Amino acid sequence: MNKLINIVLSGLLWRRYKFMIVSLIILIACIFIVGQIHDDYLAYAQTSGEAVSVGASFIVKWLIWIVGFALFIFANHLANRRKEKQAVNDTANKSLLGILGQKFAKAKTGGDEVSVKPKAKALETSDSKVDPFDALRSKDKLRSYADLLIDKHESHNKRENR
């Protein structure tokens, strides 16, 4: 049973942190490879007697490590930002969208269905951002999820009473 729990938890961790794990492994491998190359260069410089460029080799090694670490942080920052945008898009109220059916719902007034038309939009240029609240501003009457359910329930009761 413990092995099953370990496998499930490992799978969940891998799915959630895959990019970070892979990028961390790449960073560690790069640090190890640069360190090994630097150690080989120091051994070569010691046997050949070229002690002049040893200081520069330490500077190059540390610069490569700093650049690798900065790339690691930057790549993970971009990946996290992309995941946050996906999470915001995935959390839309699917039930309300299912009830409404379209971008502009039909509002019931006195038993008659009247289509709510959006106000005329100003011409949008390609530089302007899309306003997610424009559909709400253009509605004559805002209705909540509870209002829609009550109306649906009332219309169902009226049909049963006939």
C-alpha cells in the first residue's frame, strides 16, 4: 500500500512541478559539467606551468554559473506566469455558462423573452486590449446565477400547475 501511495504522490508532484524538476536537473548538470571542465583546466594549467590564466578561468566559471542560475529563475518565472494564466481561464463558472448558453443571454420580462442586445462598441484597434467586462456593461439588467435558477424553477412550476 505504501508503494502505491508513493507512486501516486510522485505522479502528482511530477505533473505539477515537471518543468521545475527538469530545469533544476539541467541546471545541476550544467554546474557539474562546468566544474569538471574547470578542474580539468586547472590540472592542465598546473602540469604545463601556465598559471597566468587561472584567475580568468575562475571568473569564467562563476559567470557561467551565474548565467545558468539566472536562466533557471527566468524560465521558471515564465512557466509559472503561463500556468497562472491557464488557471484563470480554467476557473470560469461552467454552470452559469451552461445555463446562459450564449454570450448574451435572453432576459425574461413579464413572461416574454426579449433578446438583450449589446451597445455599439467603439472601433477597436489591434493595439487596444480586449475588455472582459464589456458584455456586462452593455446589458440592461444584470442577473445573478441565483436569479436564473429561480426563474427556471418558477417556469417549471407554472408548467406543472397548468
